[in-house]
Amino acid sequence: MESVTLDALDLRLLHALQLDGRAPFSKIAAVLDVSDRTVARRFGRLRSAGIARVAGVTDSHRLGHAEWLVRLRVPPARSTALARALAHRPDTAWVAVLSSGTEVGCVFRVAGEGPAPLAELGRLSYISHIEAHRVLRPVMQRRWAGRNLALTDEQIGALTPEATADPRPVELTDLDRRLLPALAADGRAAYPDLARRIGWSESAVRRRLHELRHMGVLQLDVEVDSGLFGYSVQCMLRLSVVPGGLAHVARALAADPEAAFVGTMTGSHNLVAVAVCRDAAALDTYLTERIGTLDGVERLESALVTAYVKRAAPEG
């Protein structure tokens, strides 16, 4: 990744794209009071430098997919290669190297109520321990707040699409199965490019993309390193919470500005979260003075994120 420092316009552009990843540059430019060319050039610079990209992310619940959080204990010399191999699998949604390379964490998406696909991993002799737990329910309905602080309320209102969602179950079509992977790789791909890439008509691609967003099946996320916003530490947390306090603790954590993800899961730890903090001292304060004071938390396990290898689609 090329070294780039984000200025005020970059931050506003990234916030705008987080609100609507396919908003035309002309619309963003009008809200930010700059030229279309400036917005396009800025995003092109950020994308080509590997700083940010827009990725299409599907809602597992709407598609009837189970999510399994899997942790693999490995020798540090093997962690990067294993993480990259996992990232290129179509059934992984998230892959990270944890604890200075001694662990790899990933999320598998499995159709229906199926188990995590662990047989192949179990045959790798250098993996000393495998742990898999079903993610039952994501608690947060928002993204990490630290990257969404650059726009005014008026600008946010002008760029936020109308909230729509059809709660009915969704069965993917042949078009969806081609379109969604293409959008995972590039959520801002132009309609003609998408049509050529997947071998479908532009009108059908345009119509179906709109329908998937309208139903809430497809969301557009801006993948960007939190370190560029001044937050250098990310940490996976697993909490054991007394059953009667689980809902309260989950809601409390989901409201914290440090939270990037909170969800309930199976296993001896029944709550998983990802916290984003400015530095190690801030993480220590969060763990001891915030989480440590919540009623019902019996045990806490933490693992620093060393590197993200996949957030929605393989890099490159």
C-alpha cells in the first residue's frame, strides 16, 4: 500500500461513499461543493494507492446463510499464506491474521444451516488447533463511527438513500450469482462493465442491482484502514456473559464508538466484538474502564488484529 495522508476532502469523500457507495460523482461533488473531476480524481488516487475501495456486501440472514467464526492456531511463518488461501475461497467473508501471526481468524458463509467446511483445514498438519462457533445474530446496524465524522447533518441527509428493505426471504437467481461476486470485487463498477463481465444485458444488470439494494440484500461498504483516521489498534473480543445480561451487554457495546462489530455466538464465549482504538493505551482503558464495569460480563478474551487479508472480497 502506498503511503497516503488523508486530507479534509478525502475524509468527506470517504464518508459520502460510506453513505451511498454508488452515488454518482456529480452528486457527491455538488454536496461537497467541488468539481466532478476533483471527486473522480481523488477517488481514483485512493483506489489506485490501495487505500480504499467500494465493495458489495450481501446480508447472510436474508440469503439464508449461516456464518461460522473460525480460529486457527498456526506457526507464525505459515499464517500469511494460510490467510491468503482462505481469502480466495468464495465461502469466506472475512479473514484476518491475529496475535502477531500465531492465529488466523475467518468467517465462513454456509448455505442453510450447514456446518463450517473444516475437513480440508483439518488435514493441514501445521494447524495445531481449530475452533468454530456459529455467529447467531449481528447486533450492530451501523458501521464503525470513526470514519463517518466528516460531513454535516445536512450533507448526510442529501447523500443518504431512502431506507428500504423487503423482509421476505430471497432466492438468488443465475444473474445474482454472477453479479454479486463482481460487485464484491468492485462495488462502483459501471453498468456497461458489469454487463460485459458477467455476460448479461446492461438493462437487466441495472434493474437487478437496484432490486437487490432495495430489498436490503446488497450493501455497499468502503474498505479503508482505520489507521488512516488515527486509530491504529483493532482487537477481536470474545466475552462470556451471563444469559440474563446478554442482550443488555450486546446493546451497550453496539452503542460504543469503539465498536466495529458486535454479535452473539455459540460456545463458552457467547458474544464477539471487534473494537477499534487509537492506541494500546486507549484499548486498555476500553477493556478495563468500560467492558470491565458492565454487569454480567464474567470473562473476556482479546486478540489483536495483526492484518486484514479479506473484508468482503480478495484484494486484487
